Amino acid sequence: MPIGVSIVPNMDIVDLPPTWSRCLTKSTRTTHDFEVANFSLLDGIGVGKSVDPSTFSIGGGNWNIKVYPDGNVGNAGQSGFVSIFLSLVGGGIAGGARAKLSLGLLDINKKVMMHDETESKEDDGRARVWRRLLDFEPRTAGNNSSWGWPAFIRKFTLNQLLRESKDTFTVRCELTIIKEHVLDAIVIPPPSLHHDLARILKDGEGTDVTFSVGGDLFHAHTTVLAARCMVFKALLWGDTKEKAAPQQVIEIEDMEYAVFYWLMYYIYTDSLPDV
């Protein structure tokens, strides 16, 4: 004997109101230029010795740029490079903050330095812009921590570029402090249209049509009635002969006032009033 299976849809599903959320990440960015003049006179200053500019502030921290003409300590075994670092020298960075660092070289006219020298097998000989990027997390480090490049540029390459820049270049530092993202959540309130329409029906606010039902007057809104009932739309807005004139009292025959009120309540709210 075959077995039949009947699938009955669940009629108890409740539609919840939609919700909305947003992730907002804020940041603070600054640009600081450090000019180095007469660079050739700094040649031979010694590995690990730097020239430091004045301090600038962003994101609650105090920073400066360190240029090592003969390389920093970590670059002692790789002579021939200029090292450039960004150092956190004071202040505090809020927990959860991240940072993006861009260091670039500008000539005496504040134009980006470029060169076409092939320095490695990976180079293709095309002109390169001297700009390097780095992401780091200052919240995990204390003061006097540094981020940058021990081999930022070869001294030979830089000296060639400086021939047309009067032995002067500028380190442009672009530092962005990215704060911890904030989650905004907006809960959309439950629908209340039917309650609002029931209220204006009860209070009679803004009514513009009147019905006479069993000798009693009932005030309503033409827009609501025309939108919710095709009969009332034809009566109130249509081009038929039965269209009611403005300010006319419309007679309702063969219907008790209570029944007419229930009808109006259902048209306004899609429900019946509590009896």
C-alpha cells in the first residue's frame, strides 16, 4: 500500500523587522617634509649615526624621521645604502590603532625623484619613483620604536640624482593613523502604520469627506479610502456620474452605523476593532 506524504507549509512564520548596521573606520593623516641640504658633507658620518629633524605629532604620538647617510646599525654589513626610518619618540597611540607609512624622495624643487638605473636582476630598467610603503601597528611598540628601510636607496644612485638637485633632497613622510573601527547598529522599529491610521480615524484629524449613516455623521479621509477601496475610489475620485461633489455629505443606506464603522476600521487598518 503506497504511503502518501503531505507537506503543509508553516503558517506560523513571523516576519521580523529588518535591521541595519555599518562598520565605520576613521583615520588621521599628515604630511611632514624633512629637507637634507649638502648631503655630500654627511658622507662618512658613520654607520648608525643619523640626522634627525624636529618632531611632529599625529594620532596622539610624537614622531620624527631619521636619515642614516651611511646606513643604520642593522645595515652595517650592507654598506653603500642610505637608511630612512620613522620613529615614535613620545606620546601614546590609542589601543587598536594601525598605521600606514609612505616615505618618498623629492628634489630641490619638491618634485618626486626618479631614476632609470638598473640596480638588480629584477629591475627592468624603467624609471622608478623613490617612494616606499609600509603598514605597521604602533600600538604594539613603545617609544623609540622605528619603522622603515635599512636599504632605502643606494648612495651611488642618490648621489647621481643629487647632481641635478644642488646636493639637496627632501624626505616626504605621509603617515596615516587608522583608528579602531566602530560598529554602528540601527534597529528599525516595528511597523506602526495600522496604529497610526486607526488613531487618525478615531480622532478625525484631517478628514475631508463625510458620510451620513442612520442619521449619524462619520468623517473620513478621501486619500485613504480611494487607495484602499476601488468602490470608494470611483465614488470620490472617478469620472463616473456617481462621483461625490466636494464637501457633499454622502448618504449610506441600508447599513447600521456600527457595521459601517467596522468597515471603515478594516479599510484603514486591515483588522477589525476589539468588540
